Amino acid sequence: MIAGSQGQGLPTLLHAACELLRSADTAHLRHVLKERRQQDRIPWLVAEPAEEVSAVHEPPSIPSDFSVVAGDGSSIPPDRHSPQRFFLINVGLARLSYGRHPDAHLSARGTFCASEEDIYITAGGRRIPVEGARLGLRMALDELQALWNGVQESPPSGPTVALRDGSLIFWALQSEDDAVVGHYLPRMLDQLERFRLGGVPLASYISYPGAQDVCNSLRLLVCGRDPKHCGECAGASEAERELCRALADFRDQALLLRHLEPGQRSAVFDSSSAILERYGEQRVQFFYLHTGEEIARLEAPRWVMQDEAMLGFLHAVVVDQCRRGGGYPPALMEAHEQAVITTGERRLVEQMVEETLAAQGLPYVRSAKDRSKRERGV
């Protein structure tokens, strides 16, 4: 039960939420989550702790020699005003080595896609265009491939961590039909398996995360009643109702910023994302890290999170990276810089497409609407 007075302000409610996190009974939380799943679908994304929910871990010592390989991507999406359907993906890669043989290697690789098999997913006689979220999925595949290539090229001295910007939980797949899921997910899982077989910890880094998974789990503990009565608040105290409403609005980072000190990580959690049920051995877990400037979310396959040495190495390296980068990993920063497609480069790609079509005797005529935007008149 939550004690408190009516009309609590946000600082007081945040303090109460932090106290709830610190005092939460992990076994009871798991029981409540299990009960709710058996009775009906939990209406929010929740986090199930893989260790004590209130756990706080200091970063282990870092090896004297190690490398960080980071990847990020950007794209020129298909343009419906263009007579030629195409997209371009540019993946930036940064490989930084530390220790007795410091080194840095920065690169980028652009892939121009205009063939039928690239720009459409064909299934059951349908042509599903690769655009929007599906283009993001294709770019994620290219990033994972680039990361693996970067790991293979890393110097042999010392272990390596592979970092990707963004999430390893490919949320976009949840709203796609089976044809799209079947096209992308097996390829993604095969990429993750390469890292497992190579013994290289792979993780994704999310700066300033907006997730509420931990807060949502704590909501189920607020009133202490049987979970099947969650939502029937008539018997709850005003303090309990206030805290429950506040937890619905709080982000996890608000709690963890007060729960962790710089360099510390939280417990490892499982996400209730439906798409993860199809990940198998590559199921992704996450933890929160105080970078010294903010709370970041780190996601990695379960085989990384359940390996004490890998998890400790990942924790230590990311803390070291954030220390060097003022709160953000410089490897990811450099990979992003390599991935950026400038305005001039976008225009150059368009010009090359125009010249190629002209060489084939095909006019490059954009839509009237697009021309009106480029050549405005009165």
C-alpha cells in the first residue's frame, strides 16, 4: 500500500515511485505479471526483471586493449514525384581501438537500389513497396552487415564490442503482415547469430529513451490488490490513484536518473514486445545506464545479457565511451557523421539518375506538383 497525502506534487510522486522501485519485491512482481498474462493481455508494455528489480551495478574494470565498432545509417527514400523509383542507403562505420595500439578507421558505404527485387517485396502475387518503416528495416539489415564486416576487420589485440544506434527490437515488424515479417526477420536473426558464433557482444544504444516499461510494471504493484482487479480503483486510496496516474505519465529515465549514479547500470529486463516472441534464441533484453549526462537504454540479445563476462565488458566499454564523449559514445557519433547524406549529395544522386535515364532516351519529368514547389511563380 502507498501512504501519502492528497494532491501530491510531481516531485513527491516521483520520489514515491523511486521508493517503490527500491522496495519492490521481485518475486511478487513476477507473480503479478504472470497472473495478469494468464487472465488477459496487459494493456501496456511492461518490463519483467531478469534479476532483482532494484539492482544497481557498478561498471567492471575495462581491458587494457579493446575495440569499439559502431554503425549508423541514413537514406534517400523513394520519391513519388520522380519518374524513377529508387532509394539509397548510406551506412557509416567507425572502428576505434584503444590501448597499446590505438587506431581509428572511419568509412561509409552507399547502396543504390532501383531493381525490382530491391524496391519491392514480392509475395503471393503482390508487390509490397520498400518504403517508410520497411525501408528502415532494410537499412537495419545493412547496418548489421556493416557492423559484422567492421568486427572482422578489427585488430586482433583485445576484445571488441559492436554498437548500433537505435533499437534491436524491430517494432515496425509488429504492424506488418507475415510476408514482410518473413522477408526481414529471418535475415536479421541470422545477422545476430553471426555475432553469437563469433563471441562478439552486440548491443544497441538509445539516447534519451522514451520507454515506460519499468514504470508500467510498477503500476501493477501500487495498490497491492489482486492483479485481476487492476483498473477497479474504487477501493484504492487517493494516494494510490495519484501514484498510478503519475506512473502512467513518467518515463523510465525519470526514475532511473534518481535510482542510478553515473556509470551504474540497472537490472536487466525482458520486454513484453510481441515481436520478440519470434526472436527465439536471439530474444532481446535491456538495461538502463547512467552515462553521467543522461539515462541511456542498452538492448542486446539474451546470450549477451546472460553471459556475465560479456555483459560486464559491454557495461564497462559503454561507460568508458560516454566518459570520452561527454555523455555519448564517440564511436556512435563518428558513425553518424559518416552516415549523413548532405543536401549536395542528394542533388548529385538525382542528377545521376536524370543522366542515366537521358542516356536511355527516357525523359526525367517530375510531377507538376513538385515542379510548382521548385519553380514558384505569382
